Amino acid sequence: MCPLCRVAHKADREYIWHFFDEGANEGEAIDVVQRAYGFCREHVDMLCRIEIEGMQSTLGISTMFADTFAGIVSNLHSLAPRAEFQRAPCPACANRDECMSANAQYLLDELATNPGLRERFEASPGVCFAHFELVRSFAQTTEERELLDRVQRDAASRLLTDLKEHVRKHDHRFRHEPKGAERDSWRRAVYMTAGWPPPSESAGEPEAHR
């Protein structure tokens, strides 16, 4: 998995669980959600999986939305026809973005000072392109960018070789050949371009239970 995708999923789970346990009952946290007019689709889905699927209840999420909409309705009443409608960012997204920026810099620092980590990174499947863009934007030296570029280029080249082999073995002339590591290359291509998905466990399982 892209190391920053792993960090992003962990940050999301911890934020949503903290909000579910404590934030939904705190006025300041509700004020932040009001200014954002709720959570984005991705994060409210995580909240629903904890409450509705995990706890088999809708009381907590209904109470949270009742408190949130009390502020939303007040805001809408004060919205003048000529005024701009603006929302604050989804608070869970803002938390994740802040966490990702810090960890992008941390990754660069570790690659510069930790030979073992650097060696593992050089042999890794790279990072997803969204996080490649992020980490590269934090790189301050030519050497840092050269390392990132080389690892990403080599990982993408290996993936391309596997993709071509996977396609080749779908030809009727070669279907008798045994399948190898290339069989899941299409899935790895999805992950590298769109990001690695969350771990298979449900959002209803708190991080501490892992």
C-alpha cells in the first residue's frame, strides 16, 4: 500500500471515531460541522457505518444532525439573495489534509536519514499519484526529487510490464500458460492511479481494536 494512503485512512478512522465518541456532543465540534454544512459524502458514510451498521442505531447521528441543522437553518435565514453562499471545508477532510502535509514532510526526512527505510522505499510499488504529487511538492532539493522520481518511474515501469503480460496471457494462443504475479496488475494500476482503498475491516471497528 502507498504509505501515505495508509496514513490517510488511519487519520480518517481516528477522526471519525473521536467525533462519534466525543465530538458529536461538543458544541465547538458541532459548530465546525455547521460551518461546513455537514461532512463530505466519504466521511459521513464512515459515520453512518459506525452508527447505523455497527451500533444498529440512528439516535446518535439523528441528534448530531438535529444540532447541526439548528445552525444551518439559522444561517439560511440570514442568507441575503445577493450574498455568496460559502461553506467551510469538511472538517474530516481538513484534518486529513493537515495530517498528510505533516507526514509528507516526515517521509522526506526519514528517507534522508534512515537508510533501511530508504532501501525499502526504493523496492516498493511506489505511492499513488495523488500522494506522489503531494510529497514531491514538499521536496526541497534536487536529490529528494530525483529519488522520488526514480522510485515512481521504476514502480510504474514494473507495473506496465505486468499489465502487458496480463493482457498477453488473455490471447487464446497463450491462455495455457500459468498465471503469475501479473494477474492482479490491473488492480494495482487502479490503486496507483486512484489511491489504495481502506483496509478491509469495517469503519465500525475502531483503530484501537486492530
